[in-house]
Amino acid sequence: MKAVVLYVAGGPENFIIEERPMPSPTLGQVLVKVKAFGLNRSELMTRKGYSPNVKFPRVLGIECVGEIENDPSGEYKPGQKIAACMGEMGREYDGSYAEYTMLPKSIIYPFESNLSWKELGAMPEMFQTVYGSLHLALKIKEGETLLIRGGTSSIGMLATQLAKQSGLTVLATTRTPGKRELLINNGVDYVLIDDGSLSDKVKEIFPESVNKVLELIGTSTLKDSLKCAAKGGTVCMTGMLAEQWEIADFVPMDYIPATVNLTVCDSGQIKSDKASFQEFIRDVEAGKIKLNISRTFMLDEIVEAHKLMDSNTAGGKIVIVV
């Protein structure tokens, strides 16, 4: 099989496309014929060497959609459509940047759909992250106010749609005034231009601040995002668009405002149920949800795809069709 292998951390040009033996699954594993997968910032950070626990050589890729090729247990029949994401996929063991991948059954989501592999490939991690952030971490409720910091990212765009479906008022940020219309057309109620300090801008609209904050930029803006939350409100740090893992000189009593809750969403630790994923697919099929897909590449174009992700100009999910 063809696989994209990273032997040394660094730039996109470090990816090597090579032939590898087909893996053989044992009980508890399945062999998946990869049809498509989305690119993720965590893969960019791993490629750059920012994931110290990842050992090279490694086939990256924390998500995929495809078909069951072989399940030794017989639970899944060949050809069954499945999605998979996280669970140390592409980190502790080889992931989706390949024609086939061997995965633990615990991260498999069987589904039915007539959507294209391009559309399906954009879904697994994006859905898991947004569903987990909004419903499992932030526990959003109808009538609440939600600030999405990083609103033009693929996660931010989908989070806006799901939050509006649930009856929330949504504020979202962009650093680029020219993207205001993009956010409005996606359903955002209030667009904020992010200059690094948002709390005063939020209070001009909602003097008591907002109930919930979805932080997609990361540690560089987290402290300011905490100031945007109302008393008793919750901030969920989900994204790391700023590519920084740590907060220097973190002093909780100074950093977190009194009564404000700080949580995180990590789709490697929490999962939606399979029924919710299938329901999401049906909503996309029915046109209730619009996927924000930027560009599609082939597996042989992985270097070009990562260069686009590096540039921060994609404006949506980057999908690889195998």
C-alpha cells in the first residue's frame, strides 16, 4: 500500500510517499480502506516536532472515513462505511495518511450515507470537536450567549451553525474585517474584530458579558477570553490555532476570574455517541448544515496541502481524497 511517512520533524517537504506492507489486524482491530480524511492543526504541530510523545517514523492522520477491509471478529462486514478519529491515531500508532490503516475498534463509527467521500472526509474530527465542545464541555442551553474566538476556522464555522440550531445568540471573531460578511452569512449575530483584547467589546454588547466562550485560538488569547465570560460562565479551550501548548507563569488565582469556569475539549478523551454522528450526517444531507470545505487534494499532494495549512489562508477544512 501507499503511505505518507514522516521520518524527521520539520516542514511539509519532510513527508515521504512510499510503499509499505499491508497491515494485518488482530482481534480488537480492523483494517480500513481509507477514502478521505481532513487535515488538522494537531498534525501540523506534530509535523513541526511540537508533540514530544510522538516517535518517528510515523504515518500521521488523526481522522478518516473509509470502508472496512477486514474485521477478524466478523462484527463489521467488508464495505461497511466507517469514520474514525483520535484515540492516539496518527500519534501512538500509524494514522490515516495512507491507502489503508489498521485501527482499534473502539474509535470506529459505522454510518450510512450517500454523500461524497470529500464531504464525509471533512466530518469526523470537526463534528467530534464541535459536539464535544458545545454539548459535553460548555453544556449550551437555549437562550444563552456564546462567544466563538476564531470564528472563521472550520471548527468555528460549524460551531456557529450548531449553536444557532440550539437557540443561542452567537458572537464570533475574526482578525480580518473583510471576513465580516462570511461570518454574518454563516449565522453569526455579532462580529467582533479581534485585536487581542475583546472583553470591553463584548461588554459594549452584553454589559454582563457572555454565558459561554469557545476558545479556538489557544493559550495566547485564553486570559482575555476568560474576561469575556459572565459570572458563573464557562470558557472551553478547544483549539490551538496559535500553536502554543503552554502558559508561562500560570497562577490560577490571578488568571481565572472568580466564579468563571475553565474547561477543555479533547476529542481523544471524550466522544459523541454514534447516533448523534449519524444524525449530523443526515442534517448535512438535508441541507440543514453546510460544511465549510476549503480545498481538496489527492494523497500524492500531501506536501501542497500542508503548505496551504501552514499559510493560514485556507478559510475552511482541507480534505485529502485517497
